[in-house]
Amino acid sequence: MDGAYFVGRHELLQWINSTLGLNLSKIEQTASGAVACQLLDALHPGCVALGKVDFNAKNDYEYINNYKILQAAFTKLGIDKHVEVNKLIRARPLDNIEFMQWLKSYFDSHSNGQNLNYDAAARRAASKTGGVKGASNKQRIPLSSAATTASMNGAAPARSTSISKKTPGTRQFGQAVGSAASVSSSGSQDTAMAAQVQEATEQVTELKLKVDNVERERDFYFDKLRDIEILCQMPLLQSIPVVKVFERILYAADEKEAKEAMEQVLEEYNQQQPTA
């Protein structure tokens, strides 16, 4: 087994911080998927849609979006790795340590210990939010406008209008006030609409996550039943009476038929029992 799988959390954090110029103190801070996206971007520049990555993600649906970007990059690079998103987004240390161990193993095997000359701060500046909590002061990109601050907080940038400092005439003043009121009203409508869109997006993402969980649970139990079916078809076991019972229940067309099969089996069993 690769030595990276025995690397502890402190070594992993040191590797992440030195590679990406961050200052993470807990491995759980990688749960959003943003760190994994940038590590892959450092190794394979241009293969990760880093401009869509949210480094300040706080909600599950934002985490999931980051992992979708990561999985898309895996597919593009031909990396056969299934990401356990539902586990990682819960920020449990063990799950995130195991994933980071795998990522370090992959990183080391493809970088061959060479200096990648990667400007992590500049790359983050081009991301969706332009920075990440936990980065060192040198790596933080200063916000240059109120619009950028509004964007990072998830709100639509407010529209503004400039009014001359010179005292206007009565008519000009009325026009300026009317214009400002109109822009303010329009800005409020845009903000309300953006909030509705955000809420709808969150609901859709939550429903998709529930569907994924249900499908995964369905597949899990289907695989179990398939294993039982394969065992029932083995010649060595077909002579065992109880195997026939399992087959009758497995191949029942509906709940009623399955119940009848079960009742018949119980009746036969009771008839075989010696009477007192």
C-alpha cells in the first residue's frame, strides 16, 4: 500500500497549507471540496473549472456543487475514483482524512516531488468567491469594491447612482430624487427575486440529494437480494429445502403472492413438527 495512506492529519494539513498557501487547522475544513479542487488544479492546470468553485461554501448544496466540479475533472482526466460526497460533506475527520490521503497519494505519484511553481492565491482570485477562509494574510486577495463583497455574501450587487455634490436647482433635485427612488425600488425587486431563486435552487438541490440517497439505498438492498439469488442457484445449495422457500419469496410477483408463499411455508413447517 502507498505510504501516503499512513500519513496523519498533521502531515496532511502541512502539505495542503504549503501547497496552496493556506492556514487550515483542521482536516474537516476540507469538507467543502474546494481544497480538493485546487489541489487537482495545481497538478493538472486547466482541467478543473476553478472559476465555478466556491471557496467560502457553507451549505450542503454548495459543497455538493464543488464535488460535482471535482468529479467532472476526474472524468476528464480519466481518474477512476468515486467520491463519497454524502460522507465528506458531513465533515467527519476520518472520512476527510481518508480522502485527503488518497489525493496526496495521487498527487505524489504524478508530481514526482517536483516544484510545480503554482500561484495558488492568483488561481483562487479567479474563483467564484476570490478567496478562502483560513488563508494566510499574504495569500488573501483584497476586495476592491462593494460589488465583490456583495457577491461573496451571496447577495445581488446593489445598483447605485451618482448625484453631483453641487447643489442642483429645484427641478434638477426632484429629478435626481425620483431617479434614486426608482433605482432603489428596482434594486429591491432584484434582491427579492434573487432571494427567491436562491431558495428554489436550495430546494432543488436538497431534493436531488434525497433522490440520490434513496437510489443508493435501493441499489444497496437490490445487490443484497441479488447475492441471495445467486446463492440459491448454486447446485450445492439447491437440495436444501429452505433454499426453495427463499426462491419462492424472491420471485413472488407482488406482496400478496409473497405473503401466501410465506404462509404456506409456515403451514408446512408446523405440519412437520411432532405433536405433543
